[in-house]
Amino acid sequence: MIATSQQAEQYVSFWVDGQLLGVPVSAVQEVLNSQNIARTPRSKPEIAGLLNLRGQIVTAVDLRMSLGLPPLEEGKSSMYVVLRFRGESFSLLVDEVGDVFDVSKESILPVPRTLNAHWLKVTTGVVRQESCLFIILDVATVLRLPAS
Amino acid sequence: MEDDILQGFLEESWENLSQLDSDIVAFEKDTENDDLLASIFRTIHTIKGTCGFIGLTRIGSVSHATENVLGKMRDRSIERTTDGISLVLEGIDGIKELMQGLESNGEEPNVDHKELIGNLEQVAEGKDASEFVGNASQQEANATAQAGGKAVAGIDTATLMTESGDVDFDELDKAINEAAARHREKLAEQKKQEKEEAKSPSTAAAAANEKPTKKVVTRKAAPVEVDAQPSKKKTVADLSIRVNVNVLDRLMNLVGELVLARNQLIQLSRDDEESRYSAPITHLDRVTSDLQEGVMKTRMQPIGNAWSKLPRLVRDLARITEKQIELEMDGADTELDRTVLDAIKDPLTHMVRNSADHGVETTAERLAAGKSEKGTIHLDAYHEGGHVIICIEDDGAGINAERVLNKAISNGLVSEADAANLSDYDIHQFIFHPGLSTAEKVSSVSGRGVGMDVVRTEIERIGGTVDLLSKEGQGTTVRIKIPLTLAIISALVVKAGDQSFAIPQLGVVELVRLAADQRSRIERVHDKQVFRLRDRLLPLVELTDVLQVEPSTDEKDIDVNIVVVQVGEEQFGLVVDEVFDTEEIVVKPVGLLMKDIAIYQGTTILGDGRVIMILDVTGIASDFNALSATSVNRDAHTEDEKQKAQGHTSLLVFDAGNETMMAVPLALVSRLEEFSRDKIEESSNGPIIQYRDCLLPLQSISGSFDSSQTAPQPVIVFSDGQKSMGLMVDGINDVVEEHLTIQVQSNRPGVLGTAVINGKATEVIDTQHYVEQADPEWFQNKGTSHLRVLIVNSSNFFRQMLTTSLRAEKFQTEDVGIASDALSLLENDPKYDAIIVDFDDDAEDLTQWVHSQKQTSGIPVIGLCSRLTPPIQQRADESGCNTLLEKLDISALSREIQNLCNQREWNQGVSA
């Protein structure tokens, strides 16, 4: 690892509607391919349903829906980024999972104000990598968790 | 039983006290922590309270003194000094010492804590605690000395016995007792001495230890007696271990997981009978079941634990109320999960209290009724198919159905008309409604109007049901059915749309399968489906509607599956697409993101690995309001309902021919009739029929009358006193509650305009038009009253309706839509006898204006509103409105106009 890695945190990146997003590796439990999902009628629209992860029930949240983006094209299937948050497991439905990046604290830039409103709300910072720019997702906000 | 109470007290207190030590130490470090202090105070207070209850005066007085100091600290009337806190700790040590004695001896040891109590009292009065800490540390020393001595003494007696080999125990006993008496005197002396001499604890302790052994034996005789006991009788701590409930809960969860895994394995092996895994899986199955049972057992407690306080309660109640009551208890060793047990403790106590206080009569009453003078309350608990049944039965006076009914009527739970049809059983169920205590006098023990409703809520919260049977003069039986445990339940798996859902078996009463050709047995009342099941109407709810999903098929010629579920005292049918199987499921809590969806009570994983939602029938019931269809106004009491009902009008929707629907306010309709067509005769004024010894003129809504048809002719009858007319329609369709707004005015005679009713554009008829057509002299004929009424109302519909009805009541009317029109009208011609305004609109200004003008000030103003509420009443009163009435009550309105006008005339007569 590079010398700055002590200060750095690792982020798992993933694509949603052409945008690269990231969450801290520490929050991620695992990444899954397409899963059987039990839909939950009457729940919020972004809740895709529940999935059985080795006996553990995980609430799956469709990121495209919660960010107000169009649904994934027919025929393509989402990937699942399973997060552990407040003692419960959630899974984010994303288009595709990308690399894991080392990100030092200094390289996290403030969110540009011009960012689209629905992005602005769920973002805590922006990171520039050599080739691309990714947005750090605020998990609590994106899940729309009730206040603890 | 007394023993059980004591054990319970000790167990509880030890735990509290051990927590207390660390709490107080924490408090000493953070003396500003009010919460901590409050919790410490509460603990001591509880101990004091329980002591008072079971008559432990010594522990009680020490706790009382300690509590006093804590209380003063809490109120900050004394300072929270370290010395003060030390003294509190000493108080707690005192309590512990006494409790130790109590635990081993069964009674409080004869140790006097006068000095400690005195110190505590003085500190509580505001004296500086440091004065007493010297003493305190000395006492501490004393305690240490005693402890040391005790040990030595113990060894010594033991040696004594082994050495002599043959000890006369009687002798020893006597000696010990004598010694004990002497010792007490000595102790008192010694205390004085020690107080003077011993400044440091260590010397005292040392001194105590240095005493010759022989002397120690005599000196410590009393403690020896105390210490000797534990060897005979195991302490509470030896018999059981206290395990943190969280550990048990976690174990339970893990077992739940195991059960799920096992279920999945069984499912897998089911397809393959020859599998080499089948033997080990069977084994696993058995072990898992045993394990599940075992772990559940660790959480099981005999129901007797919840009963232990009842005998005392009944005894005390019997004394207060001067009755003779015997409490019989069966099945006290029936076990159930501790969470369930905790939940039923209070409801149970409440019901027994009810039985004793209200159920069982006084001795005199019982004798007069020819019963034995002693009343009996019988408690019974037993297992029945995964449930625990608890019965509370008394042979008292039973429930006076009439009194309950009267109360229910006066509380508006049921109308008098409906009341006549209620069975005694139905009436008894009103007991479970809030605020329905029929106790004639509120006693100190019960009858405050909070009671059975709380009981039912509590029981239902844990998935149980309460049933009440009562026979007047013979007694009352309350039957509670509760699940054994809450973690693993049996559930019915059903399909709605393309998904499965679980319904807890506990709420399911029965399954009804209706063959496709029997579908017609499902009827409609208003917009709700009902099904006649045996002798009652069962409201039906489509599960797909509740879930807002597409039904799996649109076909109408398939069988209907109805799951009859029970919520409280009501039942309703849940129509599902398919019923699969019952399965043991492990309830997992609903995730954070879906907590607020009332129709789910949990999630689970089925044997085949699918995740499914567990439905909450109570949630579904309130969600769909399915119960309102059968319950007679019972549920229309929530604020929501009231608001919904506001501004709604009952409308009769009928078929006017040519596939058009028309509506008329139900308030204007007198009766609905069907006449056979050959009875309808022609007269010069149109069709007419002999009806109730009168001739009823008829009008056809479509303008023509076809006498050739054989089907009876439906007729809507409008009446006014002696006069009636009938409107012939093609069919009576429905009665709906709608918020009526005429959206399109009509120029067509006989039609007021069009409104949206039931989601369809529907014409609302002008009854005045038809009435006048049928009998042109309808309004004039009756000797028109000289009273002139001005109607001010922004709703065209209401204006029309009031005009029609008031003219029918012989008034002359004029109507305007807005207040400014009314003003100009009144300014020109103030000779009105009454003005009718609408307080659903803004009527205050007009009312005030009317009363402020010289010319109009005498005209009575009658306010109307859709629902009389205190705020509206206040608005009306403040603006000077003479009277406020609910809309649609035409007869009351006409009476009121008459009254006010008479009054006015009389007043004018007097002043003239």
C-alpha cells in the first residue's frame, strides 16, 4: 500500500445511471449478483423488497428509484451492495459494481453546489480519481431512515 | 404463599440493591446527575413500599430514613455531599444486613438501627453529614468486626461439635439462647465503649478478632444461629441462576434460525425420499425440536408467578368491601413465556379485582339471592393447542345487561333502535369499550371507567383474545386465550396476487371455500362486500385491495377462498387468491424502513427459503375499516371519522330510466315503496294509487308510465303531514354518503344540477318541482303561514332543499346566495320573521350586522351547521346567533322558527 494509506479510507464504488458513487468499505458487508426478491406491497416505492441472505432478511432499496432516476433498461439486472447500518442489513440495488479506491481525507472535496438537487441531498463529498469523479453517498439519507 | 411473596421480594431486592451500589458510586462522581438520583430514589422507594406491604418494619424504617435523605437531595433542599452519600450507603448496608438475616431466617433479625436512622433523619433535616460520618465509619467497623467474628464463631462451633462428638443439641440451644440474651445487653454496653475508644476501624476490627475464641462463641451466639440456617435450606441464589434476559432472547433467536434451516432441509429432502441425507436430517429435526422446546422452557415461567399476589389482594378487598370471598386457583404450574407472562400480569390482577369488587355480592345480598354466603372466584389455567387459556370465573351477580345497554346508548355506542336487536352476549361486549364502567359507586379499588378496555388492549397486543360470558345472578366468566410464546408461531400461508403472505393462525377463526357457482352469496351493502355466513353478515375484504396489488386472475368463475379472522369482538373475511398450508414460522421484526406499515407485523423465511411478510389482521382491519359495515355506529367515534362525516349528505341514488342515475337527499324522502302496476289508476291529474286509505298522486321521473310491465313499480314517497306524493322511478339503487357539491347547475325543470356521486356524474332532482306538479296546491293549500323566512346559504343545493322543506311546512321563503345580497334585501325590506344562516360558511358578520341594525335587530337568526361542535357553537354564540341547529333536521328547524317567532311576538306584545 502507498504511504498515505494510513490516513486513507477505502471506498467501494458502483455505477448508477452513468454516475460513479461510493460508500465506505467499512459499511459494506458483501456484494451480490441478482437475487430473488420478495416484494413488499404498500412500502415506499424505492423499496424493492426483501431478500434472504443466508437466513438474514435484508431490505433492498433501489437506488435509481430513491434518486429519482429512470428504471434500469429491460433485460439488465441490478447488482446488490449489502450494507450493515444501525444493526440492520440493507441492500442497495446498483447498475454495476466498480473498483475499490483508497481515498485520503484531503482528497475529499466539498459538494459542488451546482449539483442536481436529488444528488445534493444524499452526498457528503466528491472525490477525484485519476480517470473519474465519484460521489460519496450518505447512507442514512439515501435509505431515508426514520430518525433514530 | 406468604413464603413465595418473601422469596419474590428478596430476589427482586437483591438485584436492585446490587445495582444500587454501583449507581450510588456513579452518582458520587457526578452529583449533578438528576436522572441517576431519581433512579436510586425509586429503587429505595420500591423496597420501602414492598416492606410496608409485607410487614417488614425494620427494613422499612431504614429504607424510609434513607429515602428521606435521597428525597431531600433530589429536591436540592440538602446538599449532595460525599458525606451525605456515604451515609446513604450506610443506610443501604443496613438494609442489606437485615435482608441477609431475613433470607436465612425467614424473619427480620432483631437488630436495631436506631442510631443509623437517627443520623439519617438529622441529615435529612439539614445537619451536616460529616458530623455523623465518624460514627458511621465506626459502625462500619462494627459490621466488619461482626463479620470477622461470625466466621470465627462458625468455625468454632463446628470444632466444638466435631471435637466433642456427642453434643446435646438441646443443651447447646439453651446455652446459645441464654448467651444471646446476655450478648444483646453486652453489645449495647460495648457499643458505648467502642464509640469512645475506637476512632479507627482497624483497631476495632483487630480488637474483635483478638477476643478469645470461647468468648466469641458466646458473644456471637445470635449470628451463629443465623448462619446455621443456610446449610439446611438453600438460598435463593443456589436454586436458580439469574440469566440476563437478553441472553435468553438471543438464544431464542438462534434457535429460531436453526428451526428455519431445519425446515429448509426438510423441504429439500422431501423431494428425494431415497436421499442419504434423510436419516441425519430426521435426527437433526428431532434435536432441533428438543432444543427449541428446551430454550423455550428457559423462558417459561409458571403462571402462578403472576397469581402470587392475588390471594392477598382478594383477602384485602374482601375485608374492605365486607364480603366473604374465596379464591380458588387451578393450574398454577401452567407455564408460558415470560414476555407473555409479564404482559398479562396487570390485566389479570385487574380482572380478579373486578370480580371481587363488582362481581361477588355482599354476604347479605348473596343470602337474599339464595346463594351460599361465601362467594368464589375461580382461576384456571391450562394449555390448549399452542395456547394458554386462562379463565376467571366468579359466582357473583353477573353483568346487568340493561345497565350496560343504557350506558352504551347514553355514550352513543349504539342507537336505541339497534339496541333492541342485540343479544345479551353482544351487550356484554360493550364492557370492553372505553369509559363504560357500570359500577354505581367509584370505590377505592375499581370503577373509574378505565378497565376492561385496557385489559383487552393489553391482551390483544400480545396476540391474545378475551371473551366474556355472564349470566345475571349467576356470575361472570372471562376467558383469555394467549399464545404460548411470541417468537415462533403457527401461520397460514396464503396467496394474494403472485405473492405469498402469512396470517398468524391465532387470529384465524375458520376457512370458507365458496364454489364458483355460489359466488352470488356474496352481496353488496353500499360499496362493501358482505357474505352471509350462517346467521350473520360477514364483511369481506379483498387481500389484493389491502395490499394494493393486482389479483392473480380476473376470472369470475373461480372458487372464493375466505379466511375468517377475528379482531377484538369483530370478525371479517379476508378474500385471498389461494390458501396453501400452515407452517411454523419464526417471527422476525419488520425492518426499519417498513416499520410504519400497519398491515405487517413481521417477516419470516419459509421452509423453501422465500422471504414473506406476516400480515397483521388488526392493522388490516383498521386500515380497511372493514368493521364499520357490521358494527352499529360503534367505530364512528374517532376524530377521523367525525371529520369525514362532516359535510356529508345521505343521498338516495335511483335509476331514472335511459341508463341515467339521479339522486335525492335522503332527508327529504319519506318512504320507499313498490306497487304492482295494475293497482295504479289514471286520473285527470295523472296516475294515482290508493295507498294507506288515501290517494297518492304519482309522478313519473321519465315522464311516461308504462302499465304493461309486470314488475312492481318502485316509488319514492315524499310526505308532509297529511299530504304525500310518489315519484315513480325505474329502480332504487343505493344510499351513499357523499360530500354534496352541485357542480353544474341545470335549467331543466325538476333538476337542481349535477354532482359527482360515487365517482359518477349524477343529477340531483328538485323535489319541489315534482311535488308542485303532483299537487299544484301543495304549498298554498295549507293556509300559508304569515311567517317569512330569509335563507342565506352559498350552496344552491341547500337553498333549494330548505326552500322545499320550509314551504312544505307552510313558511314563506326567500333565498339568497351571499351575505351582501341578504344585506341589501334586508335594508329595503326588514320585515322577515327569521333569518337562516349557515355556520359552515362565514355567517358571523351577517349575524352581527343583523343584530346591530335597529330595523333588523329583533329578527331571530338561526344558524345551521353540518355538525354541532363546541367551536362552532362558540362562534355562533359570540356572534349573537339565536340558535344553532344541525342541517337536514327540517322538523327541528321548523319548530325552532315557530318558537322564536312566537317568542318575538310575545315580547313585542309585552313591550307595546
